[in-house]
Amino acid sequence: MKNKATTPSSPHPTPAATPGVSSEKLLLFIYAFLLIGIGWFVFQYIFDKKISLTGDATDYYILGKAIAQGDGYVGITGPEKVPANHFPPGYPFVIAMIMKFFSTKTTTIQGFNGVFLIASILLMFDLFRRMSRNIHLAFVSALLVLLNFHILQYSTMMMSELTYFFISLLSIWLFVRADLSRPAWKDPYFWGFMIGVVCSYYVRQTGLMILAGVGLYLLFRKKWLHIGLMAIVFFLGILPWQIRASKLGGDSHLRDMQMINPLRPEEGTVQGFSGWVERFYHNTERYLTREIPTATLSTNVEDYSVPVSSEEWIGSLVLLAIMALGWYHLKQYRLLIAGYGLATFALLLIYLKSGRGIDS
């Protein structure tokens, strides 16, 4: 008589495995509700109903109001409605939809940033969970992002950062959910990812950098059809905006990038190869020693005119080494993170020396 213990096991989960699966799902819901609760409490606590005097909040509001009124993407502060060409229309469109369906109050528009903040943190939590395969580490990481000083600071401003934060994370989340073994055109998650990238570009043009990360990942996996379809959809998606910008004199951000300081046109443009090398060195030093550490550690730089110290260099290199170690221990999507991060960093190195980051 055969011993039943030696018979092949069933390919389906055994009843004994069910409690483990259920407990993990329960933990997932608990962590998600904690992030929602903490996020909403913190947002209410730090909410500032005053319009920020920094950035371009007023311009965004005016452009959004023009769309909501049916005037189109134009400036409406003067006697003539001048077609707008500096800011991508994505965030003004979001403002217009809030005005149409909810309220024209600036506090309502700012309040929607809280929704984008919490939704972004939930997406990040799930992304961390999938990439690290450690739900506890994912929760702690998402919580630290939620409590980051710079993210909370921008979350109360009527600016495009939180909208871009949400759409870019949603795009990456959809890509992670995509099944690359299926034909690209048959996968709804991949289609969602491609549409999301186009939408992110219309909010901030740095959405282009998402393609670099995903493209590198697909390149190493030799997914040529996915790469081709992604490129075609992105090109066709942004073509209307590029045609419009060309008719209005070209992309204003490309012109600004060539200037020494767009706020002072009299200073002229970057001259020659040496001028770009000087900007590259300046930005490399600034981002490595100050921007990345302050963004990561939720601190602030009091005076950028003070020369960078040796202590700042040492501290930043230690922090970068810790980041590299964490990236190396990711279970999945290391190439995706590396491509996205390096492409964004490369853009920052050639961007304007003045200011703090990309306003596009």
C-alpha cells in the first residue's frame, strides 16, 4: 500500500496556506488605511490657504480659469486673449475641471493636492512592496516620503508638482502591472502606462524621463515591439502641443534653457562649450552636495551663496553610497529605477544654474 505522504502534491494552494495569504492581505489594508489616515491628518495640519508668493500659482489659476470659461488656452489678464505657450496645459486643465465641477476657490484647488498626495503615497507603497517584496519596508518607506518636508511644502501650493507626482507614479505603477509576455497592443496596463506618460508630459515636460527608464528596462529585455509602440504613442500624443508651440514661436523652455538667467534676459545666453561645462560642473556640485541630501533628509539650505564644504561632500557621498546599496538590493526593476533617475539627473545638470529645479 502506497504511503500517501509520498504522493505528488496538488498544484493548487493547500488550505494551510490560506491563512498566510489572508493575513498578508489584511496587513496590506491596515497599512493602506494608516497611510490614508496619517496623510489626511498631516495635510490638514500643514494646510496653508494663502497663495504662495513663490512660483507660478497665479499664472496657473488664470490659465485654468480661461479653459473653464471656454476661452481656450490663453491669457485673460489683458484686453487681448494671448495664446499661452510657456506652461504645458496639463495642470491648468486640472484646475479648469475643479472649477467646473466643484469650485473656483483657490482653497478648493489646493485641497485637491491632498487627494493627489494620498493617492500618490498609496501608489508608492504598492510600488515599494512589489519591488522590495517586503511589505513592512514598503510601509516605512512610503511613510517617510509622506512626511518629507519638501513634498508637504509643495502639497499646499497651487502648483503642478503634486499633479505630476501622482500621474508619473500612476504611469510607473501601470507599467509594473503590465504583462510583458503578452503582445504590447493587447495589454490594457501597457496602454494605460503609455497614456499616463503622455499626460505626465502635458503637466511637466520632465515626464519624458519616464520613457528613458522604461526604455532601458525594455531594451535589456529585448522587448522591441513594446519600445516601438511606446515611442509611436508618445510621439503622436505630444505632436499637437509641439505643432502649436512651433506656430507660436517654438518651445519657450528650450529658449530659457539656453539663457544664463531667464529673469534677466540682458545677461544673454550660454556661450560656447566652456559655458555649458561650467553650468554642468556647477549643477553637479549643487545637486550632489545640497539638493539630493536636503530632499532625502527633509532639511533645507539656508544660504546657497556659501561655498560647499568638505563635510557636505563627504556626507553626500555617504548618502549616495547608501542609496546605491539600497538600489542594488531591489528584487525587481533596478534598470527601470536607474534609467529614470539617471535621465532626470542628466537633465538637471544642463538646466539653469539659477533657481532650484525644473519649472516646466
